[in-house]
Amino acid sequence: MKNLRGSVQLYFTAILLLFTVTLLCYGCKGNKTQDYPDPVTNPEAKLMLDGHWFQDPHEIDFDKLPKIPLEHTVVSDVTPDGVNQHNYLAYYDNRYWIMWSDGPGVEDRVGQVVKYSTSKDGLEWEKPKFLTPYPEGSGPESPHYNTRTDQGLRWISRGFWEYQGDFLALASLDEAKGFFGPSLNLHAFKWNKDSESWEYHGIVMENAINNFPPKRLPTGEWLMSRRSFDYVERGVDFMVGAKDRFDQWEVYPVFGTSTHLEAEEPYWWILPDNKNLMALFRDNRKSGFLYRSFSTDNGRTWSPPVQTNFPDARSKFHGLRLQDGRYVLVSNSNYKKRDPLTLAISDDGMVFTKMGYLVGGRHIDYPHVLEHNGYLLIAFAGDAKQKIEVVKVKISDLDKINMD
């Protein structure tokens, strides 16, 4: 009988020990493990920012965040009478490339064009040049130039795309009255190495403006987001395709992006399992947080968007998976205003545990991130969208971010 009681006691001691180890293991994911996201078993999770260094995501003291060392340069400055925004980076043919929307007055008026520049080191940039011409009938000679009207057109910069050996630049074109006009189309220009110039290549997709250029799926297809001219009422979509031609796409809606939130400027990446996807959305309903959705079928269907606990100032954001496997997200994470730009770090692309301070003290927004040769280049619009600026960050410096 004594031996039986001893065996039972030993059994329950082992169970208790196993339970304790399990809790400790889950604790490695943070102290909110019951809400830890999973694209299959827990897509409705809210957890996206975790750590002992904050209590309320809307009460973070951004001035006390670790400062990330960086080098800084200005590519273009149209102060005081112009607008520069929608900046995108690429590395191609042994050069850094940057493109952006350049317009008169305030953003997206009649006559806005797309310009570009190149650099050998990401810090010294050539004088800006035209990538697109002035929209037809909408140049400086037009009576509608620098106005908001459906009688004139504007180009909007949409990013670089290396596709089947060609280096493409994407730009949307529509009426400049609002967001967006019924003639909205996404166009492509192709780089001609011989003439060192951009040549018109064709329409990528009718009734579409992307947020970032296409990225390749594990299936070999390409995926990018789409907003139609009436997206405010119908929500945002994702486009899958381009396996054979740059203009072959199928459109898949993200249900809930016009009811759960007012979705803007979607962004997505592939999770570490190399099969499931995560998308993030800016919320124009001023919730002050990013929304998240998952896809388990290469962008054909998406889980209902869920408000996360990652703070956001209703501004465009961008990130990527580093070559070392970590994910970075650069955004305006102060929900009160577009100041500062911060860089957050995640091991799994779903929950971020570190955040550092990049640039601040003024209105800055629209970041785009590029990794190359041990560095991050981060382009953004500075001083209320009148400058295109770039900072260069050594990736090894991210290892030094200490949230203690």
C-alpha cells in the first residue's frame, strides 16, 4: 500500500513538473500566450506587440525608445511649393534606385509626375529625372495644372518590379479630383539600358492601384494588393498571377475591409513556414491600431481582419523579412501623429518584441525599406511631404537594441 501511494505521488509530481515546464515554454512567447496568433488555429488573435517595456501601446514614450544609429541624406527637396511622396527603393544593375511622386502644390493634384534617381552607395544620389511624362493635357500649360479636378490627370508612383529579366517601374494614372477616378489604371514603364531611359510598357491592370510592387509566392505566382476606384465602398483586394505575362491577374477580395474597418494601403509577407501569408491594413476609422488578416491558400481567401494591439497613426508602413530570418516593420507607431518613424523587430513575423527610434521631431511618413549588403536603406517623405529622404542602417546595429 505504501509503495502504491509513493507511485501515485511520484506520478502527480511528474505531471505537475510537466505542466510547469509547459507554462515556462509558452512564456517564451510573452505573457499573453492565450492570444498568440496562428494563421490556422488562432487567426483572430489581437497580439502583435509584446514586451515588458510597455503597458499600454497608446502610452509608449517614444523619446525613450532605443535610438538606432543611422546615416541620413536628402534626395529631393521641393520646399516650399511642391510635394514629394510615395517613395520606393530597389537595387538593380549595381545601383540603388528610388522613385517618387513629384507634384505641384499639395499632394496628387493635376500634373503630378513620377521622378527617379540612382546612387552607388545609397547616400549620394544623382539629380532627379522624369520617369513618366506629364499626364496628357495636364502639364504646366494646362489651365487645370495644380488643381483638384476631374478635368486633369495625375501619375502616382507605385514601385519597382524585376520581372522576367526586365526592370519595370509601376505608376497609376487617373483623374486628380479625389481617390480615385473612374479611369484608374496601373501602368508599367521598362528600363532601356542602351538609351538609359524609361519606355512605356503597357497596362498592368485596369481599375487598379497597388500599394507596393508584386512579390513572388511559394507557388511561383506573384501577389500584390489592389484598390479599385470605388474601394471605399467595396473594400480592398489582392491580385494573384503574372506567371506568364505581366498583365495577367486574378482578383480576390478581402471581405470585411470596408465593414470591420476602413482599410487603406495593405501590405503582406510570407510567414516562416513558407506557405501561410499575413497582411496588415491601415485603418482610416482612426482606431489607432493596425489590422491583420491571414491567408492559408496563397492569397485567394483571407481571414476577417482583426484589430491588433500594434499602434498606428493612420499612415503608410512597410517592412520585410531579413536574410537572417527576422522581420522588421517601419511605421508611424505613435497613433497621435506621424512622428516619429520607428522600426520594430519580430522573430516570426506576427508578434514584435522590440522597437527602436529612427527619425523624428517633425512630420515624416511613407517609409519603404530595402536590405542590401548588410544594410537597410529606408526611404521616407520628410517635412510634410516636401522632401524625399533616405537613412542607411547597419543591420548588425539592430542586434544592439535593448528594451531594458
